[in-house]
Amino acid sequence: MPYKHTQIGYVIIVCMAVGSVIAYFNHALPLFWIMAAAGIFFGTLTVSIGSESVEISFGPGLIRKRFSLADIETCQAMKQRCWSWGIHGWPGRGWLYNVSGFHCVELKMKNGRKYYIGTDEPEVLEKAIHEAMHLSLYRSIKMSE
């Protein structure tokens, strides 16, 4: 059961677009390009679940991260407290990947690390990851028989 969903970060896109226009008309071209690139590369977050992994990618897909289903111990929908978006390391808590809102799914890995994937449909994503984990485990048991 494949899953793929793209969340649009409207606030990021609008802020970067407005900032780019202001920078352009103020002849601040380096700032114009930085803000335009930020809007393009961090304006959307796509989460895909395949038969072996959960993959997230920002914007056109140059910035991405993959999590093996076999390495995930648990996943849980939750609300996070970070007031900014993008990629953030939380000391002692893990890494957050987010473009909008405050809902996410926490992935607790078997090695103890934690990752938080921002989403506008946390319960749906949590369910899809659980289903993919169970199917992956079932396939690995069947293959070892």
C-alpha cells in the first residue's frame, strides 16, 4: 500500500516571494536569490512510503532523507513546539523536518535516535507507516521461511 503526500508551506512561499520582490526592487540581488531559493527548496515537503522505506523530500527533491522501515522502532502522531520551519536539530530530542503547522509524526529508531516529520495529516501518515512496517516485517518473515 504505497503512500505519497505533499504538504505546501504557504507561509514560507508567500514570505519568501514578498521578501524576494522587496529585495529585487531595493537592488539587493544576493538577498533576492537567497529568498527565492529558500521558497523553492523549502516551500513543500513530500512524504513517500514504499515497501522498504519512508522518504521525505523538500521542494524539487534535492534535499531528501530516507528512513528504512526495518530501522523504525515506533512511530506516533503528535504536536511539536517548534515555531519555525525547515530542518532543525533539537538538542537531546532529534531532528525536525517541517514546512508548515505544528503536527508531525515522531519516528523513534532502533538506535535511539528520533526524527519528526511535519505533516498536515498526522494520523493518516502514522497509520500508513504502521501498515508499511507490518508489511515489511511480514515480507521478511516469509522470505526467511
